[in-house]
Amino acid sequence: MLAVIKEWFTTYFSDEEAVYLFVILLGGLLVMLFMGRMLAPAITALVLAYLMQGLINTLTRRGMGHTGALYLVYIFFITLLFGTLVVLTPMVWKQTLTLVQDQLPRLLSSSESWLRHLPERYPDMVSAVQAEQLAGALRSEVAELGQSVLTVSLSSIPQMVQVMVFIVLVPLLVFFFLKDRDKLVGWFLQFLPARRRVLDRVWKEMDQQIANYVRGKAVEIVLIGVTSFICFAAFGLHYALLLGVLVGLSVVVPYIGATVVTLPVAAVAWVQFGWSTDFALVMLAYAIIQFIDGNILVPILFSEAVNLHPVAIIVAILVFGGMWGFWGIFFAIPLATLLKAVLDAWPRWRQTVTEQAESTAA
């Protein structure tokens, strides 16, 4: 048994780079587990800086100076952030409160009426007692949801303070991450071995894939959200902005997000239009948006970024989402891709060492 363990350790950890990469991965995991919440502003700023670096590189390739490109992109970011906080967020929150106060009672009344008619329509499947129990459970859930939304402003004052600190820190950190990017990367590289062929190979593969994924996901969120809002508004659907934001954010969670967001879209359309042609048209338009997203937009944006089986994607979302919440869900696919790249490269290290020895001997 000891011989087998020794052979396995020699195979996978005999190379110096294997040890360094293992320490980096383990250290990163421990930091995220125990300090992830504390470092949330820095992690968020790092993600945003990573997004913006692509725009800076594009502008510099077209002849603009690096400093000018940096400040132009940063001003655009601040303007977008200000507009989101001052214009979009209050409108979405107002529609959310209106939905809870006005639409949920109507939805509850319609749902209770529909449930109570089930025993008449399907007497062999649903009894009157079961229908009443379902209606009572529905009332309880809706009341709890409404109470939690309406009282959030009173019970979350400490969280609001944290949000304000977050809003102040993130733009500052983004600026310094962009401005001192080369210095920060150089400081980190001094802790790595001088010879790092495998580390460089893994990093280059992951850098390209993560860049494609994060920037592509940002574009997908904006396109799907804006398209959904325009579509819902064109049909005169109530709470079009709120539903558009929800549909846009749903693309963060592949497969699951679209399924979950279908429920509020269908519920609002049903309460407003009933079983009518307008309801069918709204749901048809929503289905077309989801079809275009899954079959046209996603292949174009992520053709080089995602090479994972759907089961692996769902498992990654469950695992990383359970560990790190929203950001774990957002980065589930890049993290799963990182693990895949590391596992694909790791068995080749013995071959790499052998090739280097043969090259030295020759």
C-alpha cells in the first residue's frame, strides 16, 4: 500500500511546478472559504477590472494611449455605475414593492379560486380537503414573502451600511487594479519558480477562457435583459422593467435560471391577461428569447470558453454556489474549466520531466 502511495505521489508531485500549483489552488480555496465574505469588495473589483481590461486592450490596439484608454474606460464604468444606482435600482425596487402589495393578493385570489375548482374538475385526483390544504399553504408562503420584502428596509440597516462601504470601496479598488496591474502581477510572479512552463500553459488557457466567459456573460446579461424589457413593455405587461432585469440575471445560472424566472413571468402575465391571446403571445415571445439565447447567442459568445458537459456545469453551479453564493454561481463554469485544465495537464508532468531530461542529455 505504501508503495502504491509513493508511486502516486512521485507521479503527480515530483515536479516543482506541481507543488506550486497545488499550494496556489489550496491557498486560494482556503482564502475563499474563510475570508471570502471579508474580501468580497476586492474580489468584485478584480472581476470588474478584468472585464474592463479587455476594453482597454481594444482601445490601445486601435492607437489610443494606455493612460487615455484607462481613464476613458474608467469614466464609462463610473457613469454606468452611477446610472445603475441612481436610476435603475430605485425603479426596480419600486416595481418590486408594487408587485408585492398589489399583484400578489390578486395572484393569490386567482390561484385559490383555481385550486378550489380542482375537486370539481378532477374528483378522482384531488379532494376538497387536499385543495383547501394547498390553498392554505399557498396563502402562508405568499404572506411570508410579502412580509419579508416589505420589512427589509427596517431589518437590514446594518446590511445597508455594508452595501454603502461596498459601493465606495469597489470603484477605488477597480482603479488601482487597472492602474497598477503590471506591478501587482510582477509582485505575484516573484513567488513562483523561474521555470514554469506548465503553469504558464494552464494560465494562458484559463486566462483566455475566463476572459471570454466573463465578458461574454456580461454581454449576454445586457442583451437578454434589454430585449426582454422591450418585449414585455411592447405587450404592455406590468412590471416590465423588473421582469426584464430578472430574465437578464437568470442567464447567470445556465439551465436552472431560465426555468425559475419563467414562473414570475407567467404569473404576472396570467394575472394581467388571464388565459387569453395576449398571455399566449407574451409567453411565446419569452420562449423565443430563451431559444435565441440558448441556440444562437450562447454558441456565438462562448464557443471557445465552455467545453463542459451539462452535468458538470450543473454540479459546478450547485457546489460553488453553495460555497460562495452569487459569485460562486457566476464563476461556476470558469472554476470548473480551471479544474478541468489542471486535471488535463497534471498527468503530463512526468512526461514533461522525462522530455526535459532527454533534452538535457542530448
